Amino acid sequence: MKQKANDIDIVTPHSLKTRISNLRIGQYRFQLTLTTKDQEYTSKKEVIVIVYQQNGQPPKIHIQLETNNVNMLNNLIILNASATTADYGIAKWQWIKNPLNPAMGYFINNSNLSPIAYLTNLIEGQYIFILQVTDDRQQMSEMNITVNVNGIPDAENLIEIKFLSKSYLYQQTLDNLLAQIRVFLIDLYPNINILLIGMSKENSLLIKGIDLKTNLIISPKIIVKYLQNKIKPLRSASNMNILSIETYLCLSNCSNHGICDHTTKYCICQKYYMENWFKSIVYKEPNCGKNNKIFI
């Protein structure tokens, strides 16, 4: 409710110092005017006075997650605490990553010091963020919010193309690469369409093949096996220095005697089994095809 100026009592309005009473909770703007005796010159100065509640409570924090379905390709997190209220003015905002969070991920443009925080460069896992809000009377409140960052959707159907990193990548270059890949595969799959899914790293593209006639996903293992023998001509045609073409996940069954590590693309073999290097080199297939067990 707005207070009338007549209700405010300025004890000595015509002196350099004064006392003001009968103020309610809220913000006031007072103006001091100085005039010379000859009325020729006038100077004015304003001051803002904030009246707080006598026994005000610490800030009440409200946090809203503005981004849904966060994953490794769409990994921008927006945390909005602008609905936070305080009986006294808010003096400080501080967003903190829980020490047990994954190490990757950082705040953009010092947004950890503002009501709305922006984070990116996150990896798969669970993140806990702590918001500390301090008011003008140094009363502090704290609240946590948990955000799950998922892996890459449909990862088992994706193909990863690694290339020599550039300072920037033109859209025209990218479009040309996708078109050239389709040209190389069109004899194998006449109705193939190559879709760009995203970039998992600055030098890594994720794509997948779709049959336009059936709308079915084409086996990434078949596409990779075919393109691995075409890397040199594909480099020349696309004007990109391609380093490798592989399935994004390791899809090998490791000869049914191990588990394939998705990061290294090598098999972790069971006891008494090891990689058959001939099969690995010739067929470019991680495996646990050699039995090392000795019978006595």
C-alpha cells in the first residue's frame, strides 16, 4: 500500500540534518534542495531509504529447472531462482557445484553469481547444485537441486566420425560431408539418408543412416565396415581430414567371452581368453576369440 507524503513526519525539513519518523516498510526517495540566499543558484540531491521489517526472515529460495531432457548433446542447464523472496534486500547470490559431482561442467559468464545460472559442457551423471542467498543483514539461506544428465539418445544406432579439429566448421563443409557419405553408400543402400545427430566433441560428428523407403535405421556396423575402406577418397571428396569412422558404441559381442568397453572399443575378456589379433586386424572387430587355457 502506498503511503501518503503527508503521513511522513520530517522533524526539521529546513536544516542540513533532520529526523524522519512514521515510516512504514518499503522504499522511500527523499530530495534535498539547497538554494543560495539570492535565490540565483539551486542544487538538488536525492537519497533512497529502505525500511525493513524488524524481525525479518532469511530469504525464501525458489529454484526452477528451465531445461528438460538434458543429455550429452543437449547439455545446457538453466537454473532459475529469480522467484526467490527476501524481507531484506538480496546482497549476494552464489551457485556452487557439489564436490561429489562429475568434474566436467562449468558456469557461463559468471552466472554462478546471479539469480539465473547457466551451465554447459556436462557429461552423463547426476549433478547437485547448491544455491546460497544472502540478504542485506547477512542472513543466508541455502537450497539444493538435483539434475540428471542422460547419455546420448539412440546411441547404439550412431556412427562416430572423428576428424582433425579446426578452429571452426562451416555449415557448407558439413553438408558436403553428409552428401558425400550418401554418394559412397548409395550403391549399397539406394534409399539411404544420412542424418546429423550432433557433435559429441569438437572434433567428433555423430550420424546415423535411415532408409527413406521403410523409415528403418540402417545397421551402423554395416555402414562403418563399408566406409572404413573409403576413408581416403572420402577425405578428398569432403575436404575434411577424417581420422576414423566407427560405431559410437562398441557393438561387438566379444566372441561371447567378454564385454566391450564403449570408450576404448576394446574387449575386456574373461579369464583364459584374449584377443585374436589376426581377426582384430583383418576384420577390424574387437574380440575374445583366442582361448589361452592350458590343459594338463
